[in-house]
Amino acid sequence: MATPFEFDKYIERSKEDAYRFHQDEKNLSSLRMYLLIFTIVEGFITITTLFDGIIDYDTYACLAGFLAALSLRIFFNKIFDAESIRRKLFILVAASLIAFLLSGILGTFFVSPPSPEMVKEKVRKEKLAEEKGVSVSVNDEKTNSNSVVVLFSLSLLFFRFPKNDIIQLYALVLGLPVLTDLIFFRNLGVPDKIIMTVTVFVCFTVAYTTERKRHRRFYKQYDVYSKRHSETVRMKRELDYAREMQLSMLPESNVAIDGLNIAATSIPASEVGGDYYDYFKISKGVTGIFICDVSGHGVASALLLSGLRSCMHLILEDTSNPKEVFEKLNRMVRRTQNRKMFVTAVFAVINTIEEKCTLFNAGHLPPYRICGESRELFKIKRHGITLGAIDRLDTDEGENLVSFDFKKGDMLLLYTDGIIEAMNSRRDEYGFERLESFLYANSEKPPAALLDDLIKDVNAFMDGAEQIDDISIMVLTR
């Protein structure tokens, strides 16, 4: 049964969905262990028979089972997952049962002829029976139905199925072997059928009653934990909703404006993030590009971001000069919060008619420009003071307003520190050097492809480590 700490991932779901998900996780773990055990046992039997010099149909059948189990174990993570494990497990049980029975049927065609000693023994038994006045028919063709039924009945106890699936599976485990005996072997032996039925009934009873107990116990724990942590659950759902709302405020991730192709994305590190990007059609041939990062991440950062977004739309109705835009944003940041939160940001105005880009950096990471002709990489290092750090931006900071040519084929990359500070399990940072190496190697790709590959490269570097900061990237080219 799940511990209270593990129960957090279940409590967000409905009671029935949570129970199904819990059972599927257990089935995934059980199947992994079962395949390992089965592979070892089949491999040992195969090796033993080969060393003994016994190479017959049973040896080949055992080898086939070993190779099949080994393949499933090797490619386990690619074949099975928690979402589909129950359906695939049901199919695997049915397919394996059919394969075992088919192996027994085919085996009757590959049995070597009886030796003279075996023929004499058969005749002797028949004569002895006749002398006693008993009429018997000695049948040396025996099936392996009993062993198959026992194997599968016990194997099903490893896994967790709903009650309806348990009924169906055990009916299948009993029904198919019985039909196989009747159709292919004409085996009507009542004692064998009694043994098979008793075995299936005992295992079915254990599986069914155990499933009922698990079901009641899980529901009881779910109700207790849900009641105890109802407020936490409510807050979690509210934060999830806030995350959806925040992401919905972002513009389209891929867009073309007056010949300017833009690809962008934002990946919060928690439910709500402190990064934001946007773009604005200012006039014909003039487009504004904005990206910012509020110190920290979480609810407080998200609230400030909401205000920044609204202010940007209002400010751009009066002016599109990056320096003036940031002076107004700085006043808003200083006056609307008392926690002294800081905002790093970049606002660039691209004029595709004049082929110029004017950019102001307020304490943000340096953007990168890639020349379309030479594919050279330029780091735009000049920047001003972070928004919110002082009451008034220095009016002499005009030199921080950067202007450069932005011709057809040129590319501009804006990003937040979640890229540079992404860490792997060894606490190594992705860093500027890796970013620049990636840009050199992928500078000829279109914005959307470069953006996707950059995210993949960062994720590959992190190798499953936790994302510690929000990640936002904007790539634009003419």
C-alpha cells in the first residue's frame, strides 16, 4: 500500500482512476521482476539440456521461450508503460498460453518413435491386464495441460487485475487447455480435469479475494488522506489552473510577422513561472520583441508578470522606444510591490524595411545574433540596470541602447537563465560554452527546428535531473 508521501500523485485523480493507476504501477514492477525470473529459469533449463547432450523438440521450445522472455526484458521500457500495461499484460497472458498449448500440439508430431523395449513393455502391460480380466487402453501420448494450467494459475497471482479481468483470465487458463485436450488429444481423463479445475479454483479464489481486500484498503486510505489534505489538494488544483492560465497568456509559439519568423517557448519549473515573452506588431514592417525574467519563480513572480504584460500593451500605445519603455516599466515595478523583486528584460524593435534592430537590455543575459551571410555568432553584451533595482533609470544610459543591422537571413536568440543554469546530476551547468557550440553547429536551421533541438540538447544534458528554474527561449529570423 502507498505511503502518505507517495499518495500525493494519486489524490489528484478520482478515486477509481487513482486505484487503477496504482494497480498499473504495481503491475509494471511485477512484470519486470517476473520476466527476469522466467528468463533465468528458462535459460538454466536450456543450458542444462544442451550440456547433457539432449537436443530435441522440448529443448528448442525451451530455447524459444528463453529468447522471447529475454527480448521482452531487454526492450521492456519501450514496450510497456503504466498507461497501457493492463491491456498489454492481458494480451501477453493470452498469447503465452496459446504458445504453450501450440507447443504441446506440435510436439506430438516431433516425438521420436518408441524403442523396442518400450513396445515390449506396452505389450506386457496389455497382456497382464487381459489375464486379470480388465480391459484397458494404454495411451503413451500425454499432454502437458496440467503443467500449463499450474504455471499460469500461479503466474497470475503475481499481478493485479480488476475482478472482471480475473474471472476472464482464469476461465481462459482453464478453458483453453481443456479444449486442447478434447480436440487434439481426445483426452477425456476425469482425474486430470479434476486436478486442473481444483488448481484454477484455488488460485482464482486467492486472486479474487485479495483483489477485493486491496480495493477496500486503497479506498479507505484514499478517503482518509483526501479528507486530511483537502486544502492542499484544493491549492494544488488552483495552482494547476493558474499554470494553464499563465501559459494561455503567452502568444503563439510559431508566427510570421511582416517577413519575420518567430519561434518561442516557455517551460515553468513549478506550477507557475517567472518568465514571460511576447511580440507586438507596432506598425508596418516594425515588430517589438520582449522577454523577461522575474527574480524567483512561483505565485509572487507570476502576479508581477501579469502586471508587466498589461503594462507593456499600454506603454506601446504611447512609445516603442526601448529605453522609454523600460523607464515606464521600472516605475511600475518599483511602485506596485514592496518585496523589492527584480526583473531582467530585453526589448528589441526590428524594422524589416530599414533592416535595423534596436535593442535595450535591462540586466538580462546577452542575446545572440547570427549573421545570415557569414554565419558568425555575435554576443550582444551591453546592458543597463535591472528593472526594480533603483527608482529611476540613469538618463545617461543611452549608450546601452544598441542598434545593429538585421538583414535577411540574420537570426536573433533571446533566452532566460534557465538554459544557462540547467544542471545535470553531477551539478554541472549547461553554460554559455555549450550554448554557443550548439548555435555554431545549428545556425542554418529555421527558428522552430533550432528551438526544438536546443530544448532536446538541454534535456539530454540534464539527463533526468530536476529543472530548477524556468526556461524561455525566443528565436527569430528574416
